[in-house]
Amino acid sequence: MHPYSKTQIILHWVVALLIVSQFVLHDGIAAAWRAFRRGQEVTFDPLVAVHVFGGIAILVLVVWRLIIRARQGAVAPVAGTSPMMARVAHWGHLALYAAMVLAGVSGLTAWFGEVLIAGEVHEWLKPVILVLVGGHVAAALYHQFYLKDGLMQRMSLRKR
């Protein structure tokens, strides 16, 4: 039996791709936000729209994932995982979910509510999310190549 549903796996990878695009296509929104803070006119830039709607999509999809997690419970750690490693994984996932939700809410509040402190929080979350995603990827690679415990197969749509 596969511990994650097809929906959970697709949501995971769509959110991952959207987060990468948020960082890659960040320049347009950053320039627009700087112009807003200086009291200058913010001109339309399609990259701004991509960032805003991408952020909304991430927020919606992460909330969807959290609803699924609340209904089904968290997936059990891979067999042989130490209690300490399981706690680190649990708190790492919760921190990543919290950062993604807070980034979405702060971004929406800053952009649509014109709340400067929300914009600062949103900017502060950029390195936090990078570190959390980096830790998530590093842990997955550790499981794949050092522990060789099949953890990464749980997020694959391929049949085992």
C-alpha cells in the first residue's frame, strides 16, 4: 500500500514547482513592491501577476494538503526511523507548512491590503523557506542515497 494518495503526491510536486517559480520569477514583484514603498506608480508587469497568482495557488494547495493531513493523519515514518529523526521530520514539515501559509497570507496582505509590515514579513520568509526546503531536500537525499530506505518512493506516482 502507498502511504500517500495520488492527490497528495500531485499536490506535493505542484507546490514544489510553484515555489521554485516564485523564487525564479521574483524580480518583477520585488521591483513593483519597491516602487510602491517609494510612493511611485506601479506599472503592470506580467511577472507580478504570475507571482501574485502563483502565491495564491500555493496557499490554496497547501491548505488543501493540510485538510487532507488533518482528515487522514500524518503518514508514519519509514520503518527503522529513530524517534529523534521522526520528531525532526515532524517539526520540519510543520515549519514548512507554517512558512508557506504565512508567506501566502503576508504576501496577500501586503499586496492587496498595502500593509508594509506584511511585506517585510513576506520578505523575511524568503530565506526561511529556502532553508526549510533545502533541509527537506537534503533529508530526502539522505534517505535515498545513505539510508536507502525507499522514503523517496513514497512521493512517486510510479508503481512499485
